[in-house]
Amino acid sequence: MNIPLFRDLLLIESGSSFILVGKVNEGFILQLETFRAEIDQPLAPDDVVVVSAPEGGPVRLAIMLLEIVRTYHMPLVVLPRDHPGSPHIRMVVSAGPEVVGTCTIRRGTHPEQHLICTSEKLAGIRIRGVSGGVTVRGFPEETSFSHLDAD
């Protein structure tokens, strides 16, 4: 499914969990801070920034997280796989040309930006940035989407 998207945001919901999607809009280097290294990931204008809230939460918080990365180019922190703080992370962010939802990874522990932790209901969803919008594949049943103003 192709969905037009410019400065606005796409909210994908299934039950209480959701995914928020925005286009990068301007190229920049996203820094991923791990305990071993700093990884520089180039992002292009048609790439996407995706926030996942596997257990739900305030959409306004997800908008702030998305804008911290998209507009202010804040680095992302990646925790080690066995870090005790991982279960406390309520929302996670990934960015790149395509982001795939999965429920088989621990939140905040993957520097691979093509993956994002989601609820089981949203696992398998694939979001790819394209000129003028996004392509979304793997929409689970009982999923809705709507456009939000970024402001």
C-alpha cells in the first residue's frame, strides 16, 4: 500500500500498540551510540524515522521522539543485549530506507536500523520510504492508520 506522506506523520495502530512514521525530509548522518563504538548511519530525504510503542502510550511522546531524531538529529543509544534497563524502554526508534517490525528482539538493543521492536500484532510490517510517501506492506488484520500533523 502506497501512502502519501510529506511533513505530516503516519500513525498505524493495532489494539493499544502503535507505530508512528515520518519522512526524514533532509539528509543527515544519524549517530548510533553503542557501548563499543559510534556508528554513523547516513539518512536520505526519502528515508523514514519510525517510533514503535509495543504497549501503547502517549502519541504525543512518540511525536517528540520522532522529531528529536528527524529535526534535531539527536543520536540514538543502543544498549547491550543483556542490559537490565531494556524492559523499561516503552518506545523505540529506528531510521533508514526500510524498517521492519519484529516482536523477537529486545527493545533498544539493536543497532541494525532496519529492525524495530513491535507488539505481536504489528510484527512483520514493512515500512519503506519512497518519493512522496511511504510503502507499507504486511498490514496485520485489525490495523488502522491515520495522518497526523507534526506540529
